[in-house]
Amino acid sequence: MKNKPAEPKDSDASRNYVHRFQHHNRVLESSYIVTLENYYNKKYGQIVSPIAILKTCAVVSSQFKDNVRLWILNVAPSGQLKSHTSDEQENIFSKDRLIYAGSDFTIHSIEREFHGNLDKKCVLVNDFALLLSSKAERTRQRLVNALAELYSEGVYIYSDFQKTLTIKGKFSLIANITPHMLNRNRNDLLGNTFLDRCLTVYYKLTNKEMSEGNLQREERNKLKIGKFKQKLHEKDITISKEDIVRFDEYAKRWRVLGGYATTSRLFDMIKSAAIAYAILLDHKSIGEDEYSFLNVIEHYVRSPFEPSKTQIIQLADQGRSIKDICLIMNQDYKTFRPYVSRVLKEARLRGVLE
């Protein structure tokens, strides 16, 4: 009988936890995932490494048929290795599995360059804000709508005065954006519907961590990694009823931590992440290694850039009143109440809170 996963303690701000994947089931010294983990840890550090592995899982999921392809939105300040960990996927997978989306990426360019077929690819967007803000509003909205429909239906049909374009395929997505640009474009460019399709993960390196990276940059750039030789596929991974229950528990927590409207898409993304990680491990079932990975990722679902908002939503979800929230957060009720009310109103409009 598998035990219910313990809820990880919030530790991003204090850096109390050190990322380690604990392989409980068997000795995996020769496993590719151990080589990859060590490579990412040495090259990017232990804070960034889990997100790099999550991006690798996204590429693995691009081949899925019965489960959703992972869409990862990586939020971190400029210069904190977002693009590096995305580009790293080219060293791990063959180039024909990856599509780089520059600022000229449009519905027409998809049809022209890829014959309208994105199926089983992973689309990499190193600057998502630039991709969208470089376009006229109509073109921008068309692209966002196309991505949303492709995620849900696997097909997008667009007609203009010249011709009808049909884009087909389900694909995974890795997109990077800064916290400032995410907040600036959240409603106008991305929209809540699009964000609910993404597993959004955050991190913020300290000055010390950035300095350590600068000092070791030359040595880190010399590191190399071999290609991933995939042995297992989606159909080879067994999902038990107990796994379903555990995925649902994660989805319930992550919905509040990440401010999602529902748990249904989160559940699907969590399930896909576990399956992709199992494929990297050459595991035919979901075990403690996969759950350890999900526990680590849980630390990144909560934004370190708006910690008070997340705490307010968590407390309200527990049934706390506005007065209780102010007291627990050690804030003056009269001055803090309007802010709490705004946060709760926004959360209810989005469906995060009932």
C-alpha cells in the first residue's frame, strides 16, 4: 500500500531544503537520469536543476498520445538561466523533436515552415513576452487562440481573405518569461485560459547564487551530456488507482499554490510529469522516485514574487475570515483589509476560490 505523500514545507525563501532525488527502488548509478541530474546540478546549480529536468520531461511528453503534452511556463528574472536550460534540450534530444519559436513565429509561419504540422514536437519559446508583444493585437490574439485550441483539440482552422489555414498536431511547450513581463501581460496578452493550460514554475536566484554561477561559468560550460536513448514509452507505464488518488492530492494543493481555476488540467499535467519522469528512469510504474520529483517541483509552483497573495488565498481556502488573515499575517486590519479583499475578489473571479 502506497502512503499518501507528505505535503512539502514551503522553503523557497529560506533555502532550507537542498534538492536531491532519492532513488528508493534500486541502484541507479548507471541510469541516464542520474547522469542528467548530476550534469544539471553541476552546470546550473541545485535551484535551477529541477526546472531543467522538468523541461526535459516536457520534451519526453511531446510523444504522448493518451496523456497531455506538458506546457511549461518558466518564470524567473532576466539572466537567470531560463534560456540556457531550454537550449539544453537540443543536447539531449534530436533536433527534429524541437521547434524554436522566435519573434516571427505566427500562424502563417507555422503553415509555411512546418506545413501546418506541429504534432509530437516540443515548441521552445525563449522570450514569450517578446513573441507576443512584437505582434499587432489581432495577430497576437490569433496566435494565443491558436495555441489554446491546439492544446485542447489538436487542430486550429483560420480563414482570411486569401485562404484557409489548417494547423494540426498536439505538442509540448516550453516558454520563458520574466515576472515583470508576466504581470504586465497576464490579462492583455496571455489571458487566464492560456495560463491554466500551463504548469507555471517560478524561481529567483539570490545574489550569492548568481555570483557562484559567474565564478564557475567557464568550468560549467565545458560540461557535456550524451543524448537520451529512450527505452520506454507512454504505453509502458502503469498507472494504478492509488496513483490517481495521489495525483489528485497534488492537484488540490497546487491549485491553491499556483492560483489555478480548477484541478482538472493540473491533474493531467501532474500525471504526465510523473509518466515522463518514469520514462527517464526506465521505470514501468510510478513509485517513490517519481513522487520525490513531484515533491521537489511543488516548491516551484508557488510564486516567490507575490508571496502574500498566495498566503492570503491559502488561508481563505482554509475558511479563514479577512480579519483572521490580517491577524495571522501580522498586518493591521484597517490598512491591510482592502488589499486582502482585492486579492480574494480576483481569486473568486478566476474560480480559484468559491
